[in-house]
Amino acid sequence: ATRSEAEAAARSAERFLELIDQSKWAESYAATGAEFRRLNTPAVWSEVSERVRPPLGKVLTRDLVGNEWVPAPPAGYRLIKFRSTYASGTTQT
């Protein structure tokens, strides 16, 4: 993959997380891949997201800490990692 493809993937991942930060469960679900949607329903995604994300509070920082291609079957995938801090004092990678 080219550098611009890696940068585009990181921007896409950050936009996905922004949807979650804004409690836009339906939109974030729609942005997932077919395999995720095969294993999860919009109702389950919304229920779990509503339980887990709001208690963290407002996102204070989000820094890209990893962007790598993983050559896994069947076609490999791009693994994007961020370190985020939240108003609750929680830091997650």
C-alpha cells in the first residue's frame, strides 16, 4: 500500500471514531465492514455502544500510534491504532 493509502485509512478510522464520540450509532454501524455486520446487528451495536462510550465523557486527545498492514488470511487488513484520553480520566489504546 502507498503512503497516501495508509493516510486515507487513518483518516477514515478517525472519522469512524468521531461518529462514535457523537453517539451516532446507526451511522457508525453503517461504516463498518460486511464481516462486522454479519456478526452484529444495529440494535446490539447501539445497545453496547450506549453502555460503553458515554461514560468515558468527551474525548480530550486522540493520537495515531500505529498504522500497519497485517498480511492475514484471506486478504490481509490495515490495523490502525489510536491512543485516546477522555474527560473521565480514562486513556485507551
